[in-house]
Amino acid sequence: MEQTRQGKAGRKPRRKRIKADTYDFGLFFVVLTLVLFGVVMIFSASYYDTMSSQGDMFYYLKRQGVWAILGTIGMVVAMNVPYQLWKKLSFPLYMISNFLLMILPVIGKNAKGQVRWIQLGPLQFQPSEFTKIAVILYLSCYVLNHRKELGNLKGFAKAAGILAIPVVLIAMSNFSSALLLLLVGTTILFIASPKIWYFVAGIGALIPFAAIMVILPQFRYRLTRITTWLDPWSDLQGSGYQTVQSLYAVASGGLFGLGLGQSRQKTFIPEAHNDIIFAIICEELGLVGAALVIILFAVVVWRGIRIAMNARDNYGMLVATGITSVIAFQSLINIGVVTNTIPNTGQPLPFISYGGTALLVAMGMMGILLNISKYPKDMKNTE
């Protein structure tokens, strides 16, 4: 009897089964909050300009509202697609994205001196946005299938080459998006690489490439951005204009801001509803409002890291890491530009800045991340 009691007392309680249909609904609602907030801020930042330019103060509000609805539908659909399916489709998606980048200079639409868009009838999209998720999906798949090869320099170079091809293609027309993709890809390689010095050597090899992309005459404007970052007041009416106006907006917001829709700098900042929208947030909602936005992004990144750590397999972990790093790096770059912490480079604020392609891709990636959260490590445990 005593042995029986001891056996029962010493028996470890079984862990409860975690249902396979348990999504991270906290992340889901935070993303929707950011999207809805973005729609409101886009209207607030643009209505004054569109009244005169478009004759419709709701012009950008209606367009972004449609993209927000489509993005929400896409996110819900992606939530219910098993993420392992993307592993099978990753190579075709990667090849399609590279093909689109290669034909972009030929068939792309020229806007403000840059060819970044492909137009198909009334629709237009940025291939660089589509490339983000394609690279994350395929690079994660490749490094898992060639884990042993990553242990030697040749194998690591092959994996780095998969990242380098789209990065170089994007850099020809959009250096900031190429930089973002490079940061995301190197994060995946850093986690997957068994030898850190290969990773460090690869980063060092990129320095000459970055120098060429700045020094060449056709890319000299990038060097101007660095000098303007160091002293934006040296050219108030030229290269430093946007930065200075953004800083005025951030400074005039104070603690609680001027009030929603009351921004004064939106009449001076070019396309205030786009990449510089965080400056309008600071001006209208103040330090408190800006801090709340940053906290929401921090929650997205935190939940993404948790999902990556609890993913059922290494593929889910790497994909979740890549998706989370996109949001983290892109948010940091955008806020850094607005506050002049880093040189000016065009990166939208995820979920908030105006742009259909960027919003659809970002919400689609969140759908994939939410699907990964549906399958945690211990979902197989039984009671």
C-alpha cells in the first residue's frame, strides 16, 4: 500500500494538451489596432492636401480603407493555411520574385526618377515588397536542407548567394529596401549558421559593395543623404528640407500633442501620409501618443519572438524570426529617419504608412506568423 501511495505521489502530472487551433489572438488584435490607427492617421495627415489636389478630402482614406479590408482578409486566409505548405512553394516564389526584379527596369513605372513599380492596368505593385516574404520562406527552407553544408565556407557562401541575388537587384532602384532585406536575411543566416566567423566574414565582404553603391556617380545622391543627416540645417531648402520639417513636427507636439487633425507641419512635409507619418503622429498626439505606437510595435516584436521560440519545428522558427525581424527593422528605420537618428531613407512605417502593396504584404506575413503560433512545440502532449 505504501509503495502504491508513493508511486502515485511521485508520479509527475501530465501536461495539458495545447489545442492546434490556438492562435495568438493578442498579436492578431494588436495588428488590427495598428492598421485601423494607420487609416485614421493617413486621413488626418492627407485631407488638407487632397482637398486641393484631388478635390476629395477622403481620397487616401478610401483607398487605404479598401487595402486594409483586403489585407485583413488576406491575413485571415494566411492564418488558416498550414505554414508547411509555404515550404513547398518557397522556391517557385523566390524565382518569381527574382524574375520580377529583373524585368522591373524594362517594364517598370517611372515615378519621381525611380523605377520601383510594375503596373498592370489599374493595379500597381512593388516587387521588392513581394520579395521580402519570398526570401524569408526560401532562405529558411534552404538553410534547413543544407545544415551540414553551412559548416564550411563554400556552403555558407551558397546560402549567402541566395540572399545576395535579390539584394543586388533591389539595390539598383531601391537601396533602402535592399538594406532592409539584407538585415532580415543576415538575421536568418546568423541563427542558422553553426560558425559565427563565417557570418562575420560575410558582413565584412559587404562593406566594399556598400561603398560602391554610395560612391558611384549615379548613386552619389546617397552620399548626400549622409552629409545631410550630419547637418540637415546646412541645406534647409534642399536636401535637408524634409528632415528639418519632420523635426519641427516632432518638437511641436510636446507631451500630449496638438490634437488629432491639428498638425501644422503636414502642409510643409511632402507626402506626410507616407514615410514621414510618424512625425505627424508626434505632432498631433505628442510624446504620449508616439510612445503608445512604439509600445504596440514592441508588442508585435515580442509576440513574434515568443512564437519563434515556441515553434513546432526549425522551419517555423526561422520563418517567424524573419517575419518578426522585418517589422522590427522597418519600424526602427522609419522612426530613426523621422527623428534624424539615422540618414534619410525611404521605408514606410509598417501597418500605418500609406501604401497598398506594403500593407498587403505586411498583413499577409502576420497571417503566416499567426499560423505558426497555432502549432507550438508541445501541441502533441496528451493529458
